[in-house]
Amino acid sequence: MKIAVLKERRANEARVAASPDTVKKMIGLGLAVTVESGAGAGAAIPDQAFAEAGAEIARDAAGAVSGADIVLKVQRPVGPGEAGPNELALMRQGQVLIGLLAPYGGDHVQAYAALGLTAFALEFVPRITRAQTMDVLSSQANLAGYKSVLDAASEFGRAFPMMMTAAGTIAPAKVLVMGAGVAGLQAIATARRLGAVVSATDVRLAAKEQVKSLGAAFVAVENDESRQAETSGGYAKEMSDDYKRQQAALIADTIRKQDVVITTALIPGRPAPRLVSDAMLASMRPGSVVVDLAVEQGGNVEGAELGRVVEKHGVKIVGHANVPSRLAVDASQLYARNLFSFLALLVEKGAGAVKIDLEDEIVKGTLLTKDGQIVNPALAKAAE
């Protein structure tokens, strides 16, 4: 059975879906691996490293995909009408496609079904203990949270830690992290390591203990609604308008005292909630920095622009696209390990065939399309 690893073609994407280590592991399962030439260049993995691990190097995407049973990607394949070569046109009925397939929005899921692809979206890996090694969103968000603090520090015109010098004392930077999920918690830890005074906010009161354990203060409206603000999958729920008003008032009072704000709030399948208004930006001191990690889903910050650092009211707003890809070497290594762990559910060692066990909640939860149909419950209902 053949595995194809394609080069990523979307803008701002430097990651790759395999590493020499996972190529060796795939071969250990009895699989043949073909890697498109240049696939690992952005992650500092030359073709030679893949070849030495046992992979065949294909000259182009067509050569890699030809005869493949499973196609591995980071981002979804480029389709017709999009910038770049049409990768979907290279794929055939019965192939298995695995990657971050952006299942919400657009008509690409219907395209997978129309082509007869068996498509798995790693965004849908459930947050259960058995799936921790496959949790792509967490591994990538962890790096994004770390990088967000470094990006803030590089734009901030002051030092983060307190410094006592003969010329006087430099006060520590005050950092507010909005959203205490995986990215937010890593941002808190990183800012603390840099010596900042850190506070954090989240609609989920369950996050309070985690925030405080990292040495940060917790800022949030605490009421009955916030006690039930977490989904069974561990994500934040959409809050009521009344709660949003109360939280906005509290944050407005808090944010004007901060030097750096990092926003990380996302709701699966919906635009990112607006957390920082223009008025809040205007209340901050000139020279402050705001990093919006949700800018690709519409942004948490009013005025944030995808892929740009802009300035409003003397405050820099950082809106870098695809932040995990800005650490492509480590992001690729972690993604490849996540992907291999998931692949091992579908391939029995030496079996030479894909086994799709719909009784397995991980397999069932991530499966988007099969036999020409959209089969994921969340998407099949919307497609009706």
C-alpha cells in the first residue's frame, strides 16, 4: 500500500505532513512512502533525508499521487478556481485523504464526496485520552501560543522582565492573555518565563485553576452561565449577549492597564468572537502591542488585518497568518507524529489495506466523506 506526502502550496504554509522519523515508522507498518520533491524544504527537511529514511522521491505532485492509496496533507488540497495548481484534479476515487481539511464553510467537502474520496479531517479528532497523541489542534496551538509572545516581544519597545540597574528600575511588562485554551496557557507560561506580570481571562471557569497554577491572575465574570461555558469537547461555548456585555465592561477596565494583549479565542465552525474593540485599543498606552491569534477566522481584535502588523491609536496590532507555520520545523515534527498516530488506526501492520472501523469514535468523528457521500453528522445535516 502506497502513501503519498505532498508539498504544501497554500500561502504562508511551510509545514510538511511527514518527517524522516514517521517515514521509517510507516515503512515499519509495511507501507511504501512517496514524498514529493521539495515537500520538506520549508521545514528544513531535504529530499535526501526522506530518501535515507526509505521514501521514494517523486518529481512532482502527480507522480506522488499516482497509484497512492492514502494522501497525507497539512492543509486541504488546492481545488479548482483557487490560486495554484489543482491538486484535487490529481486524485481518484477510493483514495484516502488525511489532513487539516477546513471542514466548515466552502464547497470543498462536497468536492471530496463527488470525487469519491474517503476524507478525514484532523480538526475533528475528539479530545479524549486515547486521542491525545493525535490531537493536531493542541500540538499546533501550543506552538502558536509560544510564538505569539515572541512576536509581541519583538514589536514591544520595552523589556518584559523587571530590571534593576544603577540607572534605575525598569518595571515589568503587563500581559493579558484572552482565552485560556492550549494556546493561551502556553502564552501565559512563556510570558511568565520572560518575566512579565501576567493575567488571563476565559469564559470557562474551569480554566481558572489552570491559569492560577501558571502564576497568572484570573479575570472573568463569574456566574451560572460561565460555569456551563464549556462543551463536552473542551471548547468554549458561544455566550449570551448579556454575558458578553458584562465581560466586555470588565475587560475594558483591565485592558487599559496592559502593555501587551494576546487574544486566542476561537469557536469551532463560527467566526472568532470580537473581544477587543476600537475603544479598548484607544484606552491603551501608546507603544502597547496586541497579538490576534484568531485573525484567520475574522479576528478577536477590531482593526486586525490578516498577515499584517498595523498600528491604531499608537497600538500595534499583530495579525500574522498561520502562526504554527512560523515555527515550521517543530510544527512539522509534531504534526507528523500526530498524523502517524492517526494513520495507525487505519492501517494494520502488514495488512496492505485500509481498515475503517466506524465503531471507533476517533475514526467515526473525523470521517468527512465516504462512498460519494458526506457522512460526518455535523456536516451531513448542513448538506441536506
